[in-house]
Amino acid sequence: GSGSYADKDRFIISIKNTIVLLRLRSLGSLRLLDQNPIGVQSVDINQPGVIRENDEFILSCVARGSPSMTFRWFKDGTFVNLTFTPHKWIKLIKHPHVTDQYTALLAVGTARKYDEGKFTCQVEDFNIQQCKSKFVKVKRPPLVKIEPMSLTVRKGQNFTVNCVTLEGNWGIIGKYTYSWTKNKELLPVRTDSERYETLYPAGTILQVFGI
């Protein structure tokens, strides 16, 4: 279906997903001035790849249409209600140089694992709805276990400390890289009194000699 709107000598006709702007030059004569596709142009995220927990990310939805065009955000099919999500905010920006182009921003200030999912931008203009989606993956930091957590040794005694990741996908060799620090300084893989190596499938062991 199509609808039309008249304002003095201008006519805007919506045909399927296209807005055609016409200006009446003389009686019975119409000339095409502009023709822009309405609806969502793109949905992007400001950080490529995987988002880490506690990071901020911002989704941007660019669309062209009339000033009465409306934007709505959904996550996994559910409307994003800011009342129940205080760590999110939404903002609408009109492009200063491109006619009829608007950008709707959805920001997540502190990402959590439950923020992972499919975000959808829904645009409605002249009773026409369009949607575009973007999947966001949020990665948790690895859970690690140190053994022993503390120990007392005599001078000159050797000891070892193990560090392993507590995750169910240990079969992925090389998923993490491991390093050790001493007094907040990064340790080389091998020194005169210390050395460490990777434990497979997921972990590392530090050996200290004659402390």
C-alpha cells in the first residue's frame, strides 16, 4: 500500500520502502527532486570482535526518513526498557549534513554476560517498519585457581606453584596465554632461580629454586 502527504506545493509519496519527494512546478507538472530509501541503513558497534565484561559498548542504528520516524531497540526479541536497565542509555542524533538521516545510539555502560545476544533496531516511518540486527558477544575473564594459595618455605628450599583455569573447554589448547609477575614486574620464562611453563590442557606451573 502507499500513502501520501500534501503541504502546499510539495508532495511526499511513500511507495513500498522508498520516499519520493516531488515539488509542483506548474499545474499538472511534477518534477522529481530527491529519492532516498527510508528505513534502517546500518547497525554497527563501536568495538569490533568480542566485548569483555565491564567494558562499555555502543550500538549505532543509522536510518533515513521523516522527522516523525521512530526508533525502538530490542534484545533477543524483548523491548529494551531503560527503567529496568540502569547501565544502558539511548540517544537520537540528527545528521548535520545529510538530509533526513538520523542515528539512534544504544549504549551499555558496563557489559555483563547477560548483555550478550542479538540487538535489533526497529524503525517505523509512514507506517512502514524495518529492522536490522547485530549480535554482541560478551566474554567473561577466565576463572583461575592457584595452588597453593599461600605457603611458608625455608631459605634455600625449592617450591612450585600451579595456576589452572576452571573452565569446561580445556580441550582447546592455547586458548589462554600465561605469565607470572614478581613484585608487580613481569617474570621472564626462565631466570637463575625461577622458571615457568605451560600445563596442558589449561594452566601453568612456576618453579622456584633455592629462594
